[in-house]
Amino acid sequence: MKKLLMDILIKVNILKIIGYSKKWIEGISIHSKMVKKNIIFIANQGINTDGHLFIIEAIQNGANIIVCEKKPSLIQKSITYVLVKDSIEALGTISSNFYDNPTKKIKLVGITGTNGKTSIATILHYLFYKMGEKNILISTMGIKIMSKKITTLHTTPNIIEINKYLNISIQKGCKYAFMEVSSHGIHQKRITGLLFTGGIFTNITHDHLDYHKSFDNYLSTKRFFFENFLHKNTFALINVDDKNSHKIIKNVLAKIYFYGIKKKADFKIKILKENINGNELIMDKNKFFIGLIGKFNIYNLLASYATAILLGKKKYEILKKIKTIKPIKGRFEQFISYSGIRIIVDYAHNPNGLKTVLNTIKKIKKKEEKLICVIGCGGNRDKKKRSLMGKIVYDLCDRSIFTSDNPREEDPKKILIDMKKFRSYLKKKDILTIVNRKEAIKKAIQLAKKKDIIVLAGKGHENYQEIKGIRYPFNDMKIAKTLLKNYNR
């Protein structure tokens, strides 16, 4: 792909252009080491690093156009400098322009909230694919165009990759895109330039307060998405049962629809029966069984159904396919060993998500079935939630094993100490602390008896464990299956 510089600067808030402007570009980068000839380098002010410090390196690697907020002290005649008010916003607009403004040609639905984003996006991708509608999924689990998974440079795709793969998906005939929208992405302006057909609000609870500093700031960020990215010809689908839903919709121009189980809503569902294998439901007068466990999953299912309706699909068509949905990898993913031990792997990594998963199991398990939980908390993340999560596991489980999650740059032993800092820990029950996550899972398997339930919480689908900047191969379900086999369990 090749574009003229001035064509990709349309709608960019430019302060000044220094140098020759009639240049061709063949790509965009925010990483100085990945720049080569005819690649435009955009110097972003990040959380940990400032791209302006790498302008010289980018030029040395071949960049001849630099987009920046601050004029470099050394101006080179052969280089074009585009001074902008906000380089992060410019990145979004430039990326969209370079890839032919893909969101003008595809129906993009953004899903935001503390929990449920990945599940809803994945269910929608599956539903539309099964209904014969070509679509793209953009989530923390990666990018998927129809059935093909795309390998990206980052766990969470950046705005350049998002526009690139949206453009590719359109060329392959996709008409719909389903994308997770994180609070970090909203706050850091990483979705600038994208046009949304609709937005879904799942819920909001304690999470990411290390970044947002307060719950009000976190809530305001979510609200910003609905107020600034959804116009009057779009839809906002809101979980009416969330206690903060009324705050989200204060100044929303989009057409508002509600979904829920408890309160009056445009889209409702009733749970007739639930057990460890799934739920019997009634929705739009249709009774059916689905192999998704827990009320939280039923909210995700309902939001997906409602979105499909709002995007113009027929009820009977959706219901026919919705019955075939299977559990999502790393989201209440189950395995039963030949000796009858049940393993449940879930991504629950915040207090509400963890409490919801454990309460769901307690509600549907038999009295004699013991609940064992292996849990850790991420390093260099919200420290306030550590003791909250520790207390939840201690209060709700028969056995608690505290271990490492992704300790990152922190000492995992200190994280475990933080997890035990709650008042109700009176040593009525033991808490096992095992730093090595594999050893912790092994201990849980050794403690378990037939029909006991082991929950491996926090990492879900992840295939790595991050320690001191290195990502080591690690997957909870794979480790558990291997250990069960090795110990003939």
C-alpha cells in the first residue's frame, strides 16, 4: 500500500509542517527499531517511554517523515517533520486514512466493561460466522478473520494493526467487526479514528484502579466511549442490571437499548434450571439448553443475541445457532479427569469476576464436592485488589492455594503477603502459599478427591507466565491435564 503524505493527514490537527510535503509513504510505525525507508514514524508520549527520544534512531533506520508534538532540536533538511497538537490522536487518524478508513465500510461494534468483553465479542464472531456472515474478531485473545486466527505483534492489537486488519477483512468480504474496547484503550486515545455502529456496556466493578486512581475516573472513561464514539445513528446496548448503568447513558446520543435478567429491559432472558453442565433458558418464548455455566455467561449470551437483533438478523436464525455455542477457551473452561476431578480454568482476575465464578460453582455443586482454588494476582498492577481477592477465595473455598500469576517485575513472595492482608484471616482454615504456579496446581490435584472441583483462576487462555520481563510458556489447562495424567488422577 502506498499513499501521499497529505492524503493521510486529512483531519489531523496539524500545527506546522517543516520540509517537503509531497512524499509517498508505505507504512506507519511507532517503534523506531521497526522503521525502514518510506515508513512514517509517529513519536508518541507513552506511559513508560517518550517516542520523541527515539526520533534520531528512527531516521537512522530509514524514516524520512516524522510526526511529533515537540520540534526536535536538530532539524535535518531531507526529513519532513509534521508537528501536531496530539500525536496519539494523530496516530489514530493517520492509521485510519492510510488503510482507507475501514470503519466507514464495515459495521464495527465495541464491547466495553469490566467483565464479559472477550466472551461477548467471541460469541458474536461465532454467531455471525455460523449464520454465514463474514466478520472479524478483535480481542485480547487475538484477531480472527472468519475461522483464520491472525498472529499479531502485540497481545492487544494497536490502532495501526486494528486498521490494517479491518482493511484486510473488508477485502475478504467481511461486513461486521466485533472488538473489545478496554478502559486503557479509551483513556489513551487508542481508538481515535474508528467509527462505531454500536457499543455494548457489560458491567463495571473494581479493576484497573492502579491506572485510573479512582472508581469515578474508571467510570468516566467508560462513559467517555459512549458519549464520544457513538452518534445518533448508532446503538448503545446497556446492562440494565448493573447499578451504574444509569451513569453510563447520561449524555449518550445513540439509540439506547437495555438487556437484563432482573429489571425491565428491551431484551430479557429467564434461567429455568442451572447445573454444572449448563443452563436451561427461555428467551423470546423459546426454551433451550446451552452448555454455558453461570448467570454471568447468560448475560453475555443475552447481550450477543440483542446485538445480532440490532444488526438486523432474524430471531429464528440467531436462536438456531445460539444453541450450539460452546464454552470459550479460558472462560469457565472445564475438564473432568478419569478419576472424576473437575478442573475449571477461568480468567477471573478482579474481585467481582472471581467472586462471581466461585459463587456460581458453590450454588450448583453438591455438598460433598470440595472446592479448591489456585489463585494469584498480577505484579505491577492494582495492589488494592490483592487482599480483596485473597479474602474472596478464603471465604468461599474449602481449600485456598495462593500462588504466582504474572509477577512481572515484582517479587512474587511480596504479592502473596499482600493477598493475605485481610482481617477475617483468623487461621480457621489454612492458606497454602506456593510461589511456583505449576507446583501449586500439582498440590491442588494431590489434595483433590473424586468429584472435587479445582478452580485455576486469573490466567484463563494465556499461554505464558511473565517473570522479570520474560514470558515463559505456561497454560493452566495444559499443565493441569499433564499433571493429572502423570499422577494417574
